[in-house]
Amino acid sequence: MNYNISFSEMNKLAEQANSKKSKLSLEDMRKQVALLKTKSVSKVKKQQS
């Protein structure tokens, strides 16, 4: 594979990849984090012991 790529090309590819990501609002991200914290495996294990 040829890894000789200019910074501008790399930047363009990164911007394309980021634009394809789902647009989550900050509030949605906070909800997701709260949900993950409540369902975390380590927390469940601590509560069981």
C-alpha cells in the first residue's frame, strides 16, 4: 500500500469521514453516557457482591 498522502488530502478525507457520522447533539451524548453508566458491567458486579 502507498501511504504517501499529503496533509491536505488527509484533511479532506477526514472531513468526509466526519460528515458521514451521525449528528448527535450534546444532550443526546449526555443521555447516552448516563445510560451507559447505569448499565455498566463493573457497576452491576459491584452491586451483586
